[in-house]
Amino acid sequence: MPFNNPTHTTRRHFLASFLSLAAAPAKGFSLFGKQRARDLGKVYEYLKDVDLRIKETGKQRIMIKSTDFSGEEFSGEWGHFDFVDCEFQSQYLIGLDWLVNCTFTNCYFNGIFGFGNAENVSFLQCKFVKESNISFLDESKDLIFDQCQFINHNADRNHRGAIFSDSEVFFIKCRGENFALYGYKKLVLRNFVSNGVIDLGTASPGEYIDKSQMPYSDFLLEDCDFTRGLEIVNPKFNNFTMRNCKVDIFKTARSVVLGDMLIENIKKGHLDLSNTDFKGKLTVRNCSFFTHFEGFSFWCRAIITTHTLIEDVICGTYPTNVSGSGEYSTEESRLPVTINKSFIIRNCDIPHLHVDWAQTEHLRIENCKCDTLLIRNGRIGKLEIIDCSLKKLDVSNTQVQEQDVRVPAGCETLSAGSNLKWSPR
């Protein structure tokens, strides 16, 4: 194990907790007023040689302050170091195997760095600039960026800065623009503010010859402000949660969700989930969608999930589309895609609600206010429409096995090709 066994290995863990040990003052300074790493004396040797460091300092922490690491090459393992007010500027010169029990406080990064597997590592109030690329390997855990800034004024998506973790990574109270943040197994953003476009991503299928080995990621986006830009393209989610966030136009293009997807308390912006392949449960709760995009207030193929709940949602005057796809034009092509077990829409105010091509065992629309409700071309086990305020209901060409459909007085109904029978309110 790292820091217990002096033998070199590329995948060793540091488990001991070190006491504090201040580095001795070093002679020599950089052009930026910071001492040079090569002038740290014995501490520089410890950064170069983990075995020497273990032998001579045992289980003690070492603080390194106001040091310039620019142009210095390091490999191997760093453990139990506290970097304060340090500067890192280089390309590919720092390539570690392990970074364990380390902190970076108020440090500056400009370049390309590989920190290997990071365990119990925190970056506090650090700044990452331009096209900096910081990467961590697949055994990383407890990797946290707290109150950091990611600053890149180049809006070209081919010149993004990036933080890549092949495992998990947390961003707390950070700000950023024109940066990509990737967590292959887990990505958490809390109180994040985008000053420009932020790309969020998961593992790419192109990286894995055996696709069964590709990790799917858990995403949590909470109390974030993405009104100045958020992009997610081709993500592979295990579970996805977004709550208490502000967005502009948010699209989960070409995404797959194996587990559950929760969208909660989104009060600003537009969500387009139309090109998402859902496998688990979808919940959209306590949201308001008044920003329209491509003709819709909210767009989601929610009818093709296993279980769907849309609750306490308010939409603008543009249509809200939670329909299936019209590509299944014959009964033979439609029957194999019967996925949805239950679809519940309740306590919603949606002027124009489209639930066409519904192929579900149970569709229940309860206590909703809709000027127009479209449920055309459906194949539904049980259909319930209860306590709704409707001006127009169109169920043309929809077949049901069981129904409890209560149409309010004065509601226009269209039912050509349907087997539905109307019940009084």
C-alpha cells in the first residue's frame, strides 16, 4: 500500500493520516515572486521520490506555500501534501499515478496535468484558466472542487478547458465558462454558476472496445444557475437528478438513462428531453416551463419510459409534447415497443398537452387544466381522465381496453376511429 510499502507501483493507495510538517524555507524565487519548486530542498526530493519521503518523514503532512511548479517534471505518487498559493503552468510534465490525501488552496493552473488516481483530494478556491486540461483516473474517489473558478474566454467548443475524472468528481460553489466537466461514474454540481457554456459529460463509447465495460454515470445538479449556457451531448446516465436549477435551453441530446430521472423545481428555462432513451422511471415535478424552443414549452418522449409521473407542472402557451413517436405506423411495428406500465399526469396547468401515440398499460390524467388535450393513435390498457378542465379533447384512432373518461360540459370531443365512450363529469 502507498506510504506503507516503499516499493514502486502504479496503483497504490495512501491510507495513513499525516500530522503537519512545514517545509523549510527555500532559496531562489520565480519571476512571479514565488519560490521555485527545484529550490524546495529536501521537500523537492520528496516530491520526486515517494520512497525517500516515507523513509524520512513517516506519517507527517507537508505544507508547500507560494511555490512555482512551472516547467518542472513529476511522476509517481504524491500523498499528504498541502499546496497553498502555488502555481502550476506546464504541458504534460506532471503525470502522476496517485494523488492521495492532498489539498490545493488558492492555487493557479494553466496547462495539461495528469494527476492519476485521486483519493481524498480537495481543490479549494483554485483557478483553472484557458484550455487547461486536468485528468484523473478510474479509481478516483472523494475528489472535490470547492469554490473554484474555471475561466476560458474562448467560446470555440474545440478549445474548451476540461476537468476529466474517469470515476467520480464533485463541484461545490464553483463558477465557470467554456469548460467541460466529465465524471464517468459520478458527477455532482451544487451551487454552480455558469458564466458561459459548460459542457457536462460521461464516458464515450468510442473509448471502449468492449461496450459492456463502459461505465454509466450518476448525475446530480442541484441549486445551479445554468442560464448562460449548459450542454450535454450523447451522455450515458445511470441515474440523473436535476433540482432547484435555472437553465436556458437544456437538451439531453442522444442520451440514455438506465435508472431513474428526476426533474424537480425547475422554474426558469426550457427542457428538451425528446431525444432521450429512457429505461427506468421519469418524474417531472413542481416545474414551470415558459421558455419556448422549436415550437414547444416542454418536450419529452415521456410515454416510452417504464413509469412516468408529471406533477404540479405549469407550461406556457406553446404546446407541451410528451408523446411517443409516430414512426410506428403499423400495429406490427408498434406492439414490440410497448414499454410504459404507468403514466400519471396530475395537478398540472398545461394549455396544450400532446400525449399522442401512447402505448401504455395505464394512462391517468387527473385534476389538470388544459385548453387542448390530444391523445390520438394510442393503444392503452386503462385510460382515466378525471376532474380535469378541458376545452377540447381529441382521442381519434385511440383504442382502450378499460376506461374512466369524464368529459366536462362544453368540451369539444373528437373520437373518429376510437372505441372510447364518454362519461359525464
